[in-house]
Amino acid sequence: MKKKSLAEIHAAVVLFGLAGLFGKWLDLSPFVIVLGRVFFASLVLGLVLLFHGRRPGRGIKGRGDLPLFILLGFILAVHWAAFFRSIQVSSVAVGLLSYATFPFFTSFLEPLINKERWRSRHLYLSLGCLAGVFLIVPRFDPRHAVFQGVCWGVFAGLTFAVLTTLNRRLTSRHSAPVIAFFQDSFACVFLLPVAFVLKPQLNSRSLLLLAVLGVACTALAHTLFIQGMKAVSARTASIISSLEPAYGAVLALLILSEVPSVRTIVGGAVIIGSSALASLTEA
């Protein structure tokens, strides 16, 4: 049972890493990519919940969680838009690795938002993530593609840290599929005006890619991750999750022939190592 659960979590993390490649495959605005992603993901998640006889909306209004779900949907839309923008202006490896700095922000946000005890060791591990970012950037020039990619990636990490920190307020009252469904659905609502403003030209190829991104790399990935958590500790799952940038970089190398620079590899190793160590030392 545990081997199966570990395999499910690794498969989910591979799919999460694969999502970064769609930023290169799709010649679309990041907002349009995210709109397609959350549309297909929320559609599939909603059908899955109904198939299992569960009404997603039950208990949301009664518990006063609707405003928080709406806020999280907005943050999710901004997070993924920044993530894909980072990859589009730089590379898959740079986008994934700079986004992996989210433990740096989480270590400061969690004590503030959730009123938890401050742990000094997290400061040192977070500084390790920050050092990794400095190693990735070849020079601090706003016109440089890598610098721009790192800035967007770090912003994606910040918004993801806010998202996960606020999500903890909901996990005790709602299941993960319900949380994912509502976040994707509200993100879709926020991004719908984009379709009317940008009027993207979508062909069969781009629609297929958006469907794969939403169904496989979002709905299926979340389902596999949640399923794997039944027999695997949260700490182990967090450590495996820190491999997402590594999986994504390897996939980009094999599929897109993107070869990361030595600076990117070294900086990425520092970031991934710090993230994994932060998860390993979590009490």
C-alpha cells in the first residue's frame, strides 16, 4: 500500500513539473493558458465530485467560507499567470526553480497568518533558498531574460505561499477535491473577461494542450497526490514535492532540449536542498 502511495505522489509531482512545459508549447498569454487550465480542471473535478454523490456547494455558505474561497481563486489565477510568464520569458528550469522559493515566504507568513510559533531554523533554510536565487541570476539587469524570469518565478512563489498558508484554514472543514474545485472555479470566473479582451485565436492543437494541462496536470495530479497522502506522511509528501523543479527541468531537457546553465543547476540544487531540508525538519 505504501509503495503504491509513494508512486502516486511521485506521479503527481511529475505531472506538476510537466505543466511548466506548456508555457513553451502554447503561444498564448499566460492569462489565457491559466483560464484554459482552470476551466478544464474545475469541469473534471466537478464531474468527479458529482459522480461520487457529493454536492460541492454543500456547507460552503453555512460555514462562512465563501469569501475565502473567492479570495483564494483570485490568488490562484495570479499565481499561475506569474508562473507561466516566468517560463515564457526565460526557461522551464528557471521558472520552476525560482518558484520553488515559496518555503522562504511560507516561513514568514505562517507565523503571521496562522499565529504559529516562530522557528528560527526556518530562517536559515529560507536564506538558503534566497542564496539559490542569487546564484541563478547571471546579472541583475531588468532587461535580461533570466532576471525577468526569476522575478516572475519568485512572485509565483510568494503567491503560492499565501495560497497554501490560507488553505490551511479550510483543510479541517473541507476535503481537498472540494477546495481544489472551488479555487479552480473562482479562478476561472476571474479570468473569463480575459477571453473577451484578448480574444485569443485557439485552434484544435491549443485546445487539446489546454485540456491535457487542465485534466492531466491539474485535476489528475491533485487526485493522485491526495490519494497518495492516505498512506504517506505530510512530511514525506512535502519532500517529494520539492523534486518538482528537478522533474520539470529533466523533462524540459528531454522534450524541449533546454539545457540549463551551470549557475541554474547550482542555484537550483541549493533551492531544492533547502526546501527538502525544511520539510525534513518540520516537527
